Amino acid sequence: MSSRPVPRLAVVEVTRSRPHAPGYHAYVDGMNGRMLEAVRRRGWAGERHAAGDLGRSGLLRLTDDAEAIVVVGGEDLSPVLWGGPAGHPHEGRHHEAADEAQLALVERALRRGTPLLGVCRGHQLLAVATGGTLVPHLDDLGGDVLHRTPGAPPERLMHRHAVDLAAGSRLRAALGARPSVQSAHHQAVDRVGADLVVTGRAPDGVVEAVEHRTLPVVGVQWHPEDRGAPAGQLSAVLDLVAPRTSAARAAVGAQDRVAA
């Protein structure tokens, strides 16, 4: 009797090379590696794909049969994507090839109903793909200090804060009403698009989580894959789009019995 095929999940990042920013790249690469490890521990066949390196057609081709998708963090999204103002003095580096490829991927996932988790940049892409807009720079609203440590080196970019999750939301069921999160961003979701609902906000009102009304699609502005995130948070968030396979659940159960 043949065994069931292992489900495939695509972890989609911006690029696998940042020679201009080796420290930042090393930190991001470490987070993306932890995301991939968490996916594989769930019994999924996880694969990393660099959108900016592959381009639109390459990314869509290599992820065509993925049964779930995680779009992770990275560079600022270009304001061209949502009609925002260009040339903000604090505008970060853009990766236009990654913007185009990831936006096409998210739009296809929404059409197909593919389970999708957006993290930080991926969360913002969800808003843009559904017709929403972004805040170009949180300092303009007086809230940036809560969400990152301005000017800090990569290993100290993350800032810890709480998120208030909406009653009845999938994230609240998974994480509780007010989880503590690791955050590092200066852009944020302003207006959500069609069929997205804001289900989490920081104490200063910044949008921290969105969920699709009907599809298994979730976005979080924070980084559950950061090494400083609370234990179990990444696993709980991943469960919303990529639950453990039966084999992985059995393995965890066996480990628990041995530990007992």
C-alpha cells in the first residue's frame, strides 16, 4: 500500500543574497531558516524560494503545486504597489522583482484559496493584494518606537510589545487575547482590502494582524520565527495554515510518552 504524499509548503523570501547588507541578511536568513525548520517539524516538505532571484514566472512555476505558502519578511514594499507617495526620507531599499513576484503569488493564492501565512512584509502584501494601503513610516504617526529599535544593529532590531487580538479570531484562539510579540518594522498596514478583517492591534493602534473572512489566510506584522519570540508561538501560528501531519503528531506523542 502506497503512503500518502507529503504535503508541500513554500517559504517565500525576498532574496538569498544581500552583499550590500551582510549583517541584516544574516539575521533575516536565520529567521527564514527557523521558519523552514518549523515547517518540516510539522511533517511538511518545506522549500525556500527567493522571489527576487526567481522572478515572477519562476516563482509561480516552482510554487504551483504548493499546498500552503508562507511569505516572510524583508525589504520595504515599493509605494508603487499601493499608490503611495514615493521618496519618503525614511523609505527603505526596495526589491521590485520580489515585489512583482510575491504580489502575483499572493493574488494567485487568494484566487485558489491556498492556505497562506504572511509575516511582516508578507502581512503587508496581503493588504496590498486585496486593494489596501500601507503607512509609509510609523514615525510620522508617533508610533515607531513601539515596533522597532530605530538605528539598532540587526541583532537588536526587534522590540517586544503586546498585541490585542479580536474576540472570535483564529489568532486569538491560537495565542490568547494579548500575546507578547517580537516586532521590527516601520511600514504598516493602513487600510485593509476586500475580505480582510483586522484582528490584531498594538497598544498604539497599529494594525498587527489580519485574517481573511472565509479563506485560511492570516497575516501577522510581528515575527513569531524570531529567536526571541515566546516559546510555541511560531508553532501555534503555523497551525492556522499548516497543521501537523498525522505522522508528525504521532512522533510528538511518542516523544511526550518517553519524556513522561
